[in-house]
Amino acid sequence: MTHVTHRTYRTHWIHGPLAGHQEVNVVFFRGMSLDALTRGLLSARRIPLAYAKGAEGEWGLVMHDMFGWDEDDYDRPDYGPLCRDGGELAVFTTEPCVAKAHGPHFEYLRDGSFVCGFSFETLSYGVGDHPDLLSPALTAARLIGPHAEYDQEDREGRTVRAISAFFSLPDPDFSLT
């Protein structure tokens, strides 16, 4: 995967992946072109901020402002139409509400359908067509289930790593300036 350049001082990219932007969605995409995704984001009034192309059949990455460019456009973008016809999206909303300190969100879409999603605050309560799709990975990582470790300092980073391993998402390197 192409290197994404910026400086960060956080422990994991889920916390402020792009310097100077607090409310950023990190979108991994596969089975569609960067151009098609970019056009779709622009039609949803979301400005792409950075990208990394994946090789054919591999995951690429786009980061965009969480909110639309219209004043008072705070709704979640409708990603379904952006990934029709074989496309997949793995979307991390890194800071869904900085002022209220809510945890990140994750959603996975395939062929225009919302397959699964959840808040990092309530990993056991998924939504979508297959809300429990990631339950085995989250259980194995001891994030949910009878052996869950709730008091881990890097719980959000562990969650991202479990999701990334499940979908074989690349680990973007956000460390260089």
C-alpha cells in the first residue's frame, strides 16, 4: 500500500489519523476504483483529504471529512450507493463526536448493502444484515465474550487490529511527515 504522509503523536491511527483534521472517516475500499469512490464521496458532499491506492484486488484507502461541506450537514454519509456492483467498504469513523468524547464507529458494506456495524463503545451490539459477522474475531481478541478484557488501555487500537485482521486490511503507516 502507498504510504500516507502526515505527522501524528497518538498511540494508534484510530485517534486523529490526519493532522489538522479531528473528525475524519477512514475508508478502506476494494472491488472499485479510487476515481469512482472519490466521485461518490464528492456527490455525498464529502471532501477526500488523502488516499492510498491498493494493488488490483487489494484494499485501498481514502480519508475524508466526516461532515459535509454544507452548513449543518452532520448526517452520516450513505455509503451504500458508493460500493454497488462488487465493491466493498470498511469504514472507520474515528472521532464521531469530539465534543461528547464518543468512541469510534465501524461499518462494513458490500455490493451496496450494509453488512455490519457497531460503536466501539458497545462492541457486542452490532447492526446490519449480519450484525454478528465480527463476533468471532472480537471474541478471539478478548474484546467481547466471557473472557473479555475491558480495562485495557489500548482497547480501541485492539479493536482496529481485530477488524483489520478479519478483513485483511493493510496497516497504513501514518508516522512520517
